[in-house]
Amino acid sequence: MTDETGKPIRKPPRKVTAAYLQRAAMSYLERYASSAENLRRVLRRKVDKRCRLRGEDPAEFHDMIDEVVAKSLKIGLIDDTRYAEARVATLRRRGGSARAIQAKLSAKGIDRSTIAAVLEGEEGDEEQAARAFARRRKLGPFRPGERAPYRDKDLAAMARAGFRFDVARSVIEGERDEDKI
């Protein structure tokens, strides 16, 4: 069947059920690590889209979403602390500052106390992360050629990445570690 413009008429998607939400959660968690709040957001977006196409109110399904998230927490599919620890380790290796890591974890719905506890307990320090960031972005001692004219730009890039000035200056003005490259 087609409408007056010749486009095929799509039938509305099936009604949202608890089984659908559970399958959607499992499918998402198979591909991505997630926090509880992030999983809740993903499921809400799916429900919102489906309800918009069906002309229903998505608020009816919020309790169902909360049940799926609670069940996922209970059986250990999602664990905010474990997720935060893994993200901190990854972001530190890539050269993430404590501030940038805090912002990214907050955006994923991790509460401040969990973030603080994970950052407190991690092995990587701020200077190692700053060196990794400078190496990745080719700043300071990792810049090919003359580096003095770019000192202020490099410091600004480090500051935008969330590193304290003293840490950024020590990395930018420091020497290249040949053994770590």
C-alpha cells in the first residue's frame, strides 16, 4: 500500500513490552559497557521513539524501564563502580585529566562519590596522563622541529584538556622520554 505521494505506508511498530525492553537492554549490553543511568537513557530513547510512532505516552513505560535496569543491576550485568574503573583506566592511558574523566563519567550518569572513590584508588597519576596526552597530540617535547614558538599554544591545549598549570608546564617544558616511546 502507498499513500498519495507514492511512499509505502509503514505499519506502526509493536507495543512496548517488558520482554522487548529486556531484549533491548541485553542487545545494548552485549555491545557496550554501560552505567545504570546510561542504560536507562538508552531504553527511554527507544521507548520514546516507539511511542512517538504509535501515538502513545512514553511516561507509561518508565516503571517498566526502571524494573529492567534494576534487574540488570541485581544480576550483575551493569555495575557503576566497575564501569567507572574501566573508563578511568582507558581514559588515563589516552591522556585524560582527572577533570576530563570526571566530566565524562558524570555525563554517563555516575554519581560524584563513585567517581571520587575510583579516581582516588587508581594507579595512574596526572603527570603520566599529561605526558600521554602531549605525546598523542605532539605537544611540547613531542613536537617535531622548533617547539619554543608553540609553548603558549601547547600550554593552552593542556589547560583545555583539564590539566593543572604546574603539571602542564612540567610536561611541555620537560624533555622527551626516549624509553617510553
